[in-house]
Amino acid sequence: MTSALALIGIVLMFFYSVCDTSCSYLKGDIFGIDLKYIGVGYMLAIIALALLKQIALVRILLASGIGVEVYLVAFQFREDVFCPFCLAFGAIVVLAFILNYEKPQTRGGWQKRIIYGLGETELPVIGGKGMPLLLFVILGYLFVVLTFSGSATPAYGAVLSNTPTPMFVNMWARRRSGKVLPISGLHNADMRVAKNRSELSS
């Protein structure tokens, strides 16, 4: 089931790559690598580990992925631009984590219940046992905070911001207002002049 969910995640990244609506406004990379490629590689790693029965490593990857998705979803809320495929990808990560969840064996007070609430795992490489998955959620979040570079600029906005103002437009704007107006302000200036003319004529 985990592998099937990971395949769905790869398909979602494909749709994200061809999306031309709000998804095209969201751009992001980690170490210069586009997020969609990282997402595909991430899901392929989960598939490989699941097929190799490395469930402990699968849990670690999924927990780290949750930390990453928390930041990326918060980024969409902050920019007020939402990508349905990105949100669905995050939901896939959470669902896969739930499917691989095992109730922790650790006993103790409420502090340990909070720390181990998401479960525990072990690192086969170093022999660590009973490591809280919350630790990897935090590490995933900190990793993306330190390495993520993103923007939420519509394509047409980026073009306009890089388009130089023609000289004759600047001269026209200076003569009318006494100062140079940016392109974004020329339309507003025209509207104000038209409004004043209509008021005078009436």
C-alpha cells in the first residue's frame, strides 16, 4: 500500500509539472534542484525501501517528509497561493505515515507521551533504538527552512517587473504628473484623469 501511495505521489508531481493555473505561480527549489524532481526522488526512495522491507527507514523518511510539508503548506498560506497537486502530495505523505504507524512501546509520563506520540523507530546503521519520530519531523522542518528557496509570482507579473518602461511613456507621465510613474501606475493615472474630466463635464 505504501508503494501504491508513493506512485500516486509521482503522478501528482507529473501533473504539477504541466499545471498552468495557480500551480505555475509557485516555484521552489532546494540546493538549486526543483521541488518536483525532489518529490519524485523522495517517492522513489520510499518505494525502494518499502520493497526491501526497510520499514524503519520508511518511517524516518515519511516523518521527515511531514516536517517538510508543514513548511511548504505554511508557505502557500503565507503567499495566499495554493497548488492542489502540492497539497495532495502532502496528504499522500501524511496518509502513508499513518499506514506505517505503530504504537510506541515507550512508557512514562506525559512528556514522553508527547515526544513519542508519533511513534518510534530505530536507525539500523548506528543501532539506535527507540528514537522518536518527532525528532525526524523537526529535522525535516529545519532542513527545508535552511535550504528552501521559493516564490509565488505569477508568470505575467515576473514579465512586467522585468519590462523596461519606454522612454516616451516616461516623458508623457512626467509631463502629466511632474514625476515618472511606473507602468503599474499609468493605468491608475488614466483612470483618475478620466474621472476628473467626467466630473467637470457634468
